[in-house]
Amino acid sequence: MIEQVIRLTVRCTVTEQQVEAFKAVATRMTEGSKAEPGTLGYEWFAGADGKTFHLLETYTNASALEAHFTGPVVQVLVPKLVTVCTVEGLSIYGAPSAKVAEMAAVWGAETYSYWMGIDR
């Protein structure tokens, strides 16, 4: 079986008073993720209301996702992020390691197993 990339989405809401602080932490998280060799994508999307944000993350495999979860972006910066936003949901697409599944369960993560598709 071919090893599949693993993706996840994080959904956040921010109060108007915290938007700039949120963006500053999100920027630091993005820079930290850029330095991780297994990170293929780390993209933030903003809703039209300016207070809703989605983060789409893509990793080469489950080991790369685990390295991210146990590294400084998640261990140091996520605690800062949650002081300036509300995490509304976390979805994992693919098969995370048992350690990541346990860590993500704290956020109420939903996991979706790969079924089929194309990825070019």
C-alpha cells in the first residue's frame, strides 16, 4: 500500500479585540512549521467576517504529523494561540499515529480514514 499524506484542519474563531494578537501567533506558527521537513502545506484561510479562520495542514506521512505535534509549534505556540481564539474543531484526514490520536482527542478531533481519490 502506498503511504498517504495526512491532512488536518483546525477551525478557530477570534474576537475583534484579539484579531491582531491571533495573527501574530499564527504567523509564528507558520514560520515554525515551514522549518519542519515533513510539512508540505500550512495554510490559513480567513472567513468573510474577519473573525473565523481555518488552518489546512498537510504532512508527508503520520510520522511527520507526530513530529509536528511533539515539536515547538504545537507544544509552545498552540498554548499561546488558544489564549487569543476559540478552537471550534479539529479534523484529521488519514491515519494518525496512536500518539497523535491521543493528543488530538483533547481537542475533540474527528478522524476520517482515507477512502479513495487522486493527489497530484
